[in-house]
Amino acid sequence: MRHSFSWLTGAVLVICIAGLTQAQDQASRENIVAEWASSAHADAAAEAFTHWNDEGEIPDRCALCHAGAGLRSFYGFDGSTAGEVPALPTGGVVDCDTCHVAGAMTIAEVRFPSGTMLSAPFGNGTCFTCHQGRQSGPGVATALEGKEDDTVDPEIRFLNPHYKAAAATMHGGVAQGMYEYPGKDYADLYAHAPEPLCTSCHSPHSLEVQTEALCSACHRVDDPKAIRVSTADFDGDGDTAEGIHGEIATLHAQLGAAILDYGRDTAGTPVVYSAGRYPYFFTDTDADGEEDEGEAAYPNRYASWTPRMLRAAYNYQFVAKDPGAYAHNPDYVLQVLIDTLEDLTGSTGSALIRPE
Ligand SMILES: [Ca+2]
Ligand SMILES: [Ca+2]
Ligand SMILES: [Ca+2]
């Protein structure tokens, strides 16, 4: 009797636990769907998913990253030949199956725009594939081969690194996402503890940086922009309490100003930057250093590039379009910004400190 009672209790308990786990699974699944639905990946109205609506299809060279079906086709997860992506109908987003279709979590290697194949830890190959940019330092060098550093060349066009190339930033000198100056050493994959993985900081569903859950054990700040471990005053502004974000922001602003000076004084045509308008650099028609109405229009795109100026503009844009650069690989970004300033202005002044 005692025996069968405890057997019964045990059985009921097992059933209860199974029921509970199922309910919890259900709840966590609903949570995940809600988190994903509120994220940029699900935002069907975003420019990144509606850009081709007028044409009715996403061209083959864009579809890989601008619809989940593009990634599935690229890796052959949909049964098609791997390595190719057809033009796709508009209307796709980064849906669940982009990352959960069989094979996606275990993508082992990803090719970057520099041509380098890099290994991808579990669950991160999808992120590396789409957030790698579309241009590279070696690509910039090739486009400028054989040209004189300070000679205006009407054949030179602005090369856009593309947007939010976090995986290229994070891999630093191994991916060569930014233009790197000959003879200098650059930081490789960001040596961050915990492991530098997209998913060790971002929720793969809400995409948010999990500050409370994943950073507070080591960094005692709410705002990632305030995080600082380094002691050096990289940007030479006398402030060593600002987050590493502030060190990068100051250097980035200095580079922006140096590009305007170079355009006016060396290339001989004033230039202005417009963060929201392709191709971003325009002729500053009234030479006031500001973007005025009508200036940021495609026909007025800057057309007096020299090789030195293009390299600087490319690096400037790369950082402008990776708002997480300070967390993705601060050492690499500081190194490149300081080298770019030095190349463009002939000296960085003694105040700047280049990370080793
Ligand atoms: Ca500082
Ligand atoms: Ca600063
Ligand atoms: Ca102007």
C-alpha cells in the first residue's frame, strides 16, 4: 500500500512536471515570438526590406541579406545549389527559419568581402553572413591601384562599406573590413571576455544588448556607452572617465572635420557629409561646411576624389554606420581612426595614443 501510494504520487508528479515544462516552453516560445516581432529583423516596413518595392523584386546581389529566403538559398538549405541567390520577390524579413532552418546554426565558415574565410561559432554564422558589409580594405586598395595619392581622379567613386558591418568590425585585421595602412599592425578578433560572439551580447530575438543579464557581472554601468576598462586618453581630450565610446566619437568627429579641410584645401573642391543620403559625400556648393537644402542630391555627389581622401572617407563611413563599433572592437577602430587622421593630415599631433 505504502509502495503503490508513493508510486502513484511519483507518477502524478512526473505528469505534472511534464505539463509544467510544456507550459513553460509554450510561454517562452510566445516570448520569443514577441521579442522577434518587436525587433528590426521583423520590421517589414523598414527601408532594408522595402527598398525594392517599386521594382517588385530584390536583385540577386542584394537578396542574400535582405530576406531570409536569400540566406537559405545561398547556403542551399532550401535544396537549391549553394553559392547562388536568385532575385527574390519583395516582402521578406529575417524570419525564424533564417536561423532555425536545418544547417543554419552550424554554418561553420563564412566568407568576408576581403575574400577571407572565417570560422563561425555555433549560432553566429547567420549573423556573420549578413552583418559583414559589402566592401573591404583590400577592395579599396585594389580600386585605387596605380593612382597618385593626392591627385584628383574623376574615375574614383565613393566606395560604401554598407551598413552595420558588426562582424567585420569584431574580426578586425583578420576580416580587414576597414582600410588598413601599410606597415601598421592591427588588432585581430576582439579579445573580449566573454567570447566575442554576437550572441554573447545581443539577444538573437529582441537583438537588444542584454546589459543587465550579460554585462553587469563585469561592468558596473547601465549604459554600454559609459563602459571603459582602458586607462589611456586615446583621443587626447583630457577625459579618461568617458566611456570608450567617447574616445572613438571624438576621433571620428576629428576625422570628419579633417576630410572637409582636405577637400577644400588639397582636392580643391569643398565636400560635405550627409549621414542619411546615398552616396553620403556631396559637393559643398556654397563652401560653408554645412549641408544645405539641395546639396545632398545624387547629381551633386562628390566627384573630386583623390585616393588619400577616398580611403579616409571609407573609414569614416564604416564607423559612422557601425554604431556598436566601440563594443565590437574598440582597439581596431581606434587604431584605424588614428592612422587615417595621420595619413590625411600629415601628423596626429602628439596628444593621440594608439592602442598597442
Ligand atoms: Ca578621452
Ligand atoms: Ca572624447
Ligand atoms: Ca553647404
